[in-house]
Amino acid sequence: MRRALITGVTGQDGSYLAEFLLRKGYEVHGFKRRSSSFNTGRLDDIYTDLHEHGSRFYLHFADIAAASSVSRLLYEIRPDEVYHLAAQSHVRVSFDMPEYTADVTATGTLRLLEAIRQTGIKTRFYNASSSEMFGSTPPPQNENTIFHPRSPYACSKVFAHNITVNYRESYGMFACCGILFNHESPRRGETFVTRKIARAAANIKYGLQEKLYLGNLDARRDWGYAPEYVEAMWMMLQQSEPDDYAIGTGEMHTVREFLELAFAEVGLDWHDHVETDQRYFRPAEVHALQADASKARRKLGWTHRVDLPELVKIMVGAELDDLARRSSGVLQAVTGR
């Protein structure tokens, strides 16, 4: 049985990747930061008590800001594959917390790579790079495109990407970088623009919210479906040689287009409900990101299947279903039925 370790397992990508690897027959271990509140809601469907017979999913308290906990658990778990997804990943927040973002997103990656080197374990390493690294470089962008980062988050990701390549070349590690373009799902964090839009459309439809406030509606992004992107992560670590790959749909759409599709799903005109707020604009904007994923198609055999209209339908549908469940729960509590 192959063994995998996922940092950032409680996030969108981590939860989908854990499910994917369990279906593949892996034993899966995840790093979880200590918190006074539960933050494992995305893992409820796969979590089982470790005392149960046949359990193959394990959570460990660790923080990539603390090197000792990382090294100790790496040595104890000895994973065949490491998927490094943990980061402070909100671009706008990175302007407010640049030092924390750099410590976790940039130096955290170095800590993990150095822990692998020092413990001497033989493992394959995946680093979650980001299309934000391209910044103001004109689209389309691929593995050979020059980086021009436009946020503390993007700068941190450039360091993480380059240090992964450096450890591959310096120490012969099987280390890959997946340069993933925007990928969304119903599990996306509620402060990210796509989830904000999907949730607001459902809430406004049922009178639970009046307005949605957003930043730059003209920003163009390459949006895909997150469960498909974690398959690409796994594919990279199954190759005979380590390499870096850009992953995306190759299609570019504005935030305004996403709005139109989402509000159309609930029969509303977004113009009646959306206002811009300067607080949500970035000090340095990234105007256009579009993947050239031809290398991934050629070498990995990976391609996307869900396009933007279907993605929006999935996300808005999930919000409507959640509202229906919650309203049913309230009614049941009131009536006792």
C-alpha cells in the first residue's frame, strides 16, 4: 500500500486529493494546524476514527512554520509521495499580511524540502505553484513564461517554485511543480470571489442577502474544476522523471462573465444586486491569466472536462442545496417533524 502525505489537507485541494488517493488505494496522512475550533468540515465524508479497523486516513498536528514538527512526522510517516498544498493562499490578504504570507508560503516550502533532505527519506514531492506567479506577463502562459509577480503571495510562490527546482537540481530529488491556474468548487473558501458570487446569488434569490460587494470585475481568469486538477497533481508524481507542468483550461473569462452565469442560474440580473468596493481592489492588479497546458496534455494525458458554465452550475447548485438543507433543519426544529 502506497503512503501519501498532504500538507494543507483541510483545504479545498487537500480534501479532494485525499479522496482521490483513498480511491486509488493509498494510505493517506494529512497535516492539520492546531486550532480551538474544528476546521475539518471538508473531510467529514472520509474521516474515520483511527481505532476503526481498516482506517487509511490519518490527521496529524503539524505546522510548516515549525520545522521540528515537520521533520519528526516525515521521519515517522515515511511517505512515498508528499503533496505540499499548505499556504496562506488569499492574494488580497497577502497585502495585509506580507510577512506571514512569506513565512508560510515561501519559507514553509523550504522547511519541508530541507526536512526531506535531512531525514533522508526517499519520496516524490509535489509543490503547488500558482498562475499568480505570472502576474503582468501577457497570456497565454506556460512552464517557460517569465514570472512577474504582483502580490506578496505571488512573490512567495515564485520563491517556493524556484527552491523546489533548486532542490531537484542540487540533490536529485524527485520534485515537481504544478503551476495551477484558478480552480474552483463548492469547497472553495468563502472569501474567494467565485464562492462569494455563488453564495450571494443563492442568498439573494431567497432574500437572505441584499447586496454583493466586489472589486475588479474586468479581471480575466482561467477557471477550472478543482477535482480534475488534483488528478493532474497525482499524474505528475507517476512519471519516470520529475518536471513542471502548467494546468488550466486554456479559456479566459472575466469576473463579470462569472457573475452573469451565476445570477442567471437563479433567474436574477446581477446588475441589480452587485456593487464595487475599492477595498477589494489589489494595490497591483493581475489583469489576465490563461493557461497553455499543451505540455500536460502531451506528456501526462491530462485535459479538463468541466467548462465554466458547468462549473458555475455546480457551485450555485451546491449553495442552493445547502440553503434547502438548512431551511429544512430549521423547520424540523420548530415543528418537531
